[in-house]
Amino acid sequence: PVSDQAFVTLATNDTYCQGALVLGQSLRNQRATRQLVVLITPQVSRLLRAILSRVFDEVVEVNLMDSADHVHLAFLKRPELGVTLTKLHCWTLTRYSKCVFLDADTLVLCNIDELFDRSEFSAAPDPGWPDCFNSGVFVFRPSLRTHRLLLQHAADHGSYDGADQGLLNSFFSSWPTADIQKHLPFVYNLSSSPAYTYSPAFRQFGSRAKVVHFLGPQKPWSYKYNPQTGSVWEEDPGTAPQHQLSFLNLWWNIYHHSVLPLYE
Ligand code: UDP
Ligand code: MN
């Protein structure tokens, strides 16, 4: 295993920890050869910290408010930037030469170690506005200088969507045009949301999916699951596309078989 590179995720509360645990387990199942790191904030309970440390090599606590005053001010203007600023702390992991960040609501379906051949800043297009990247999966190089510049950028300009994606897109603003190598194929950040489905493309390319991203307000953990049938409970049967249901079932399968036993 390569010890100076890492897959990194973030969970600021016990609910998102459930996502992080499934993600971490999915990386293990796919024999990831890099370190697994989860960033947490003080709100995460002791129980969840203990469980996270059984799946991740490193559980790193970061503080929402320990940055300089200018960040404080930006934070007060835009309280929803809180989580944004927390994600930016991934640049402080300078004991790693390169990292891949994955949102806690992603699920890895194949080995994706080849992402470490890419350089900062690589990401896949956002399905809603493909000239922007989606910030749920990205390749970056930890650097205290970049971290400082990102916080400065947040203080000076805020974020046009109130979240990390707007901030990162305005910081890495040459992404849409500068270097096609920095455009990750969509299969590395496949949105599993009924609002964003191009069904014929899915039929054609869906089997190549490598990372599924459950973006949007409905997360896998907000569904109910029936362990007897191995499937999630649908509020309105027949409305969700079949592929989406199978990704949800896969998430729950890992949760049920590999995460819940960690609580015993
Ligand atoms: N996140 C978190 N706690 C929160 C909200 C978000 O830890 O209360 C982290 C988590 O890693 C999550 C990421 O920030 O995956 C981005 O948020 P989310 O995935 O909900 O946004 P979406 O992908 O739906 O736009
Ligand atoms: Mn997400």
C-alpha cells in the first residue's frame, strides 16, 4: 500500500458518519491501496469515532471555527458556509502528497486507485451545469498555502452557492477550459438522482459506473430498508428508476452486512 496518498471524506455529524462508514467499507471491498482518512468535527459522538476508526486508518478532528478572523466574518455572513469551510480543511493533510476526496454520500463500485495518476485539481462535470465541476469527488494535493488561499478566497468572495462547490469552482476557475486531463469521466461521480437522469446514456454506459453519488436532499440513510428482501422501501413504488434503486440497495446491503455489525 502507498502510505503517502489517501482517500479522504468528511462527516460533521453522526448521520453523515453512516455514509462515511459505507463509503469506507466500499473502498475496502474494492481493495483500495491508499490510506483511508475521515475528517470529523467535535459534534461527532465518541461511539461513532470508535466505529469510524475500525474502518478508516485515520480519524482526524478538524474545527469549524479555528481559522483566522476574516474567516469568522465570512462565516457570520453566510452560516451555511460552515460545512464548506470544513471540507476545505482537507488541504491541511500535508503528510499526504496527493489525495482523492469523496463526499460521504458516495459509494465506490470498482477499484479507483488510478485516480491518483491525475493531478490537482481534477473533478467530474456537474450534471446540472457541466461547465462547473461537481465537488463530491476530486483529486487534490494537500498544501497549507492552498488551504490559506482558499480560506482567503472564502472571506473575500464568499461562495456563490453558499457551499463548497461554488467556492471551489470560483477558486479553480480554469477547470472548464484549461486541461482536459483534469476532467474526470462522469463514471467517477455518477449522480444517482431522479432529477438528473439521461436514461439512454445510462443504458449505454451505466455498467461502467465506478463511483455513485447520492447527491441531493434524499440520502440513502433517509430510506427504510427491508433486510428480508434486501431492498429499500419505496414511498411511491415505480417512480424511481431501476438503476437508482439498485444503487440504493447496494448501499443498504453494505450498511446492513458490514457496518451494523461494527456496533456489536
Ligand atoms: N457534510 C457533512 N455534514 C453535513 C452536510 C454535509 O459532513 O451536515 C459533508 C459530507 O461529506 C457530504 C458533503 O459534506 O457528503 C457534501 O454535502 P452533501 O453530500 O449533502 O451535498 P450534495 O452532494 O447533496 O450537494
Ligand atoms: Mn454529496
